[in-house]
Amino acid sequence: AERLRRERRVPVRVHELDAALARRPGTPNLDERKLRPFALRFIAFALTHGMVRTTPILEVATFGDGATLDVPGAPRVIHVPGHSEGSAVLHVPARDVAFIGDAFATLNVLSGDRGPRLSPFNADIRRAYESLARLDRLEARVALPGHGEPWTGGIAEALRLVRERGVR
């Protein structure tokens, strides 16, 4: 993100509670300690694609909960802390889609398990689970997670499955 910001003048936007994290990234917490063989592929990918070294973003624009972003589709911000303090979902009602980010994933990058579930990387896994309630009234057919395939079965069904699996 910093390279695009610097070289192409692309603005980097983050929730106001993640601005400091974007400027001084740290190491993510790992809630799930059991590494299965599937995790080796993810670790190899991360190492070979520079995901282990995080570059600080020198200049960020921030937004808060409930904001409507002035970008195509006018996504509405829904704050869902847990993955990080400023974790957010961007809902684009006109397209019936929500950019879920890390509120939930459809692929556990450590175990290889598929389907809606909490991500294994969260600053506060209990808070991530509790934040799902902020999505209960969200109407979107498609969810685009940060990890895994798009979910096209609707947000309500995805949330049901995440809750069924619980916090592990």
C-alpha cells in the first residue's frame, strides 16, 4: 500500500482506530496454535511474497463507523473490531455485496478448512466473535472475505455458520 501511495499517489484509507497500526505495523496475534500441513503452503507463500515484512504507510486518510466513502459504489463503513481495533466491513448496497475483510473468512489459511469461520489471526478473538452482531441486519447476497472464496449464500447464512463453529 505504501508503494502505491508513494509512486502512484493512491490514497490509503483505514478506519481511524487502525491509523496507528498502518503507520507502525506489528506482528499479528495467532489465536490458533496448531499448525497443520496446509499451513506450510500459506507460510511459504507469505515468505516469498513479502507478507512477513510489513511496510509502514506514511500517510493515511481515516474514516469512522457509519461513514459513507466517497469512492465508486459509496460503501458504508461498519466497524467490527476484533481482528484489529479498527477492523471494518464495507457494504455496497447497490451491488448487493459486502467487503468483509477479516470479519470472517471462508478459508482458514492455517488448517485449510473451508466455509465461513473466524480467521485464525485476531487481536481479540472474543471481540471478533461479538462484533458479528453488528452484521446481523446487513442485507448482502455476496460477502468478499480477505481469505478464501467469495460467499454467495447471503450474509445471514454465513453468520449462522460462523456462530455454529464458534470460537476455536
